[in-house]
Amino acid sequence: MRRPLVAGNWKLHGSRDGNARLLAALRTGLDPGWAVDVMVCPPFVYLAEAHAALEGSPVLLGAQDVSAENQGAYTGEVSAGMLREVGCSHAIIGHSERRTLYGESDELVARKFKAVVAAGLVPVLCVGETLQEREAGTTHAVVQRQLDAVFAAVSIEEFARGVVAYEPVWAIGTGRTASPEQAQDVHAFIRHAASMRSARMAGGLRILYGGSVKGTNAQALFGMPDIDGGLIGGASLEAGDFLTICNAAAGTVT
Ligand code: PGA
């Protein structure tokens, strides 16, 4: 059984006061009996404070991005070792906003994957196609290419340390969610691609869905066999919505 993971990607949102309120509400609302791992990914500058606010709670802390480098003359970058030191266990890499707005290549994302694993953290590798690519029928090819870059850079053991998040670009922040069947199709494809490397690794690989997940559609998405939780943007900024989604992933919503 793969234990589901629900990760909140706060993106460029938050404030010290707002974060304190949101984290306190999550601590109070999260039932430790729910069979789900829950994580928040605030902007870098808030990570240490969020770590302190979450002390003693099961809520995990992740970063939204990370440098592929460990140290050196890389102005503006933050290394995986630094993230570990401030309490992160995970780092999102290759989010479509990083790929499209900041020109991150498949190869750079693969180097980040390696750096994160080397630091002892879990990379959350985002993959997914644009609307144009979907309409051209190249969804599987795009996802395969994104995965292949990482497969080429890391061993099976290293890949097994990561989590994959399928995020169709056309569904991110648009209110337009992939249907559970559309998402399942790509999740099954990702698991199949992973099984070509190692059936054992593929069987244990957690594959999250992201793109306009809300309290109202989470249950149907998480009910699909290859969807092991979600990467949540907008709906992670409101404790009630986020907790409903966590509850759905835990399978405790009936
Ligand atoms: P969204 O974002 O839930 O707001 O669509 C998801 C993401 O980009 O991780």
C-alpha cells in the first residue's frame, strides 16, 4: 500500500501573520489518525519559522524549488543542504512555472533531483504537458521525455527516493481539473514508464496529481488506483479546503 501524500504548494503567497494562522489551523484540524502524509511548502524565507511553528506536529515541510548546486558563486540560489538544515524533508522540483517562466530544462531538473537526494531529502518531481501538447496528442511523449532526463541522471535507488507529481499545465490555477480518468491515464503511464526501469520501484512510487484540486473534486481523483495524493496550490491557502482534501486522501471522507 502506498500511503498518500498531500502537499500544499503556497507559491508566492504568505506573510508571517497569515502563515502562523494557517499553520495553527492545520495543526488543530489535522487528525493524527488519518492515513495520509501532509506537507506544506511555503516560500523559502518562511521555512525556518514554519518549521518552528510545526514542531511536534506530523505536518512535513518542503521547499518549492532548490538549487542544483551545493555551494559557491550562485547568487540567489538555495541549496538542498540549507533546506535540510532549516527543517525541510522535501523539495519540489521542475514545477511547470519554473520550467516555463524561468526556463528550467529537463536536464537542470534532473540535476536538482540528484542534488536533493544527495542531501537526504525527497524530491517531488513535477511533470506534465501544456494544453497545446495535449491537443497535439503528445502528452505521453512529453511526460516520458521529462522522466527520461531524470532516469538518465540517477540510479533506480535514487529515483525510488522521490515522488512524482503529474500536473497538466492547463489545469494549474485555471479551475479546469483533469477528469479522474484523464489523470489516471497519465498516472498509469508514469507508473508503467517507471516499471520499465524497475517493477519494484514503480510499485512503491507515489504519484501525486496537481492542478485545480479542491475539496469538491479531491475524492474522485484520489479514488483512482494510481493517484497517491495531490500537490495543491490555491486550495492549500485555506485551512478548511486543505483539510478536506487531506481527509479525502486519507480515505476517511464517505
Ligand atoms: P493549483 O496549483 O492547485 O492552484 O491549480 C497546483 C500547483 O501548481 O501545484
